[in-house]
Amino acid sequence: MFGIGGGELVLIMFIALMLFGSDKIPEIARTLGKIMAQLKNATNDIKSEIQKGAEANGLDKTFQEMHGNFTGLTESIHKEISKAQTQMLADTTVKTDTAEEIEEIVGPIKRQK
């Protein structure tokens, strides 16, 4: 909770009690609660206005299209990478087979020298 431990919270509550008195603390808490609720409502209103503006200008569809395009691009990149990996493995297998064949052919020649 905001990096405040139990001891610090008790100290803050004790200082608030000493400064404002026991009869003012509930009033202050209610006021802070109302302020927090108003702030939350204001941010929700701002979010909804931004969303309505984006929908009115067609930006939400544009973002959805961009997301679809990026998703398609990433899928095609993954497919190309898989193909490249498969091709590399096939090339490695061919090179290994060729190297083994050359070694079989050259092996007896090397021994004759």
C-alpha cells in the first residue's frame, strides 16, 4: 500500500488524531471519499468521451485494421522462419550426407599415400 508499512500507518493515524481530533476524523474521511469518487467519475467521463470521439472519427476501426494487419504480418513471419529452419535442417542433412560420402571415397585414397 504505497510502500507504507503497518508502523508508519499507525504513526500517521496517531498524528492525524492529534492534529484534527477524534470528532473531525470521520468528516475528513467522508470528504476524502467523496473527492476520490468525483475523481474516478471524472476520469471515466474523460475515457468515454475519448472513446466516443475515436468511434465518431473511425479511429477505432483503423486501430482494429492495423491490429489485424500486424497479426497477419507476424503470422507470415513465423511461417517464413519455420520454412527457413526446415530448409536449413534439410541443407545440413544434405551437407552431412555429402561429407560422409566424400569421406568414404577419400578415406581409402588417403591411406594409400
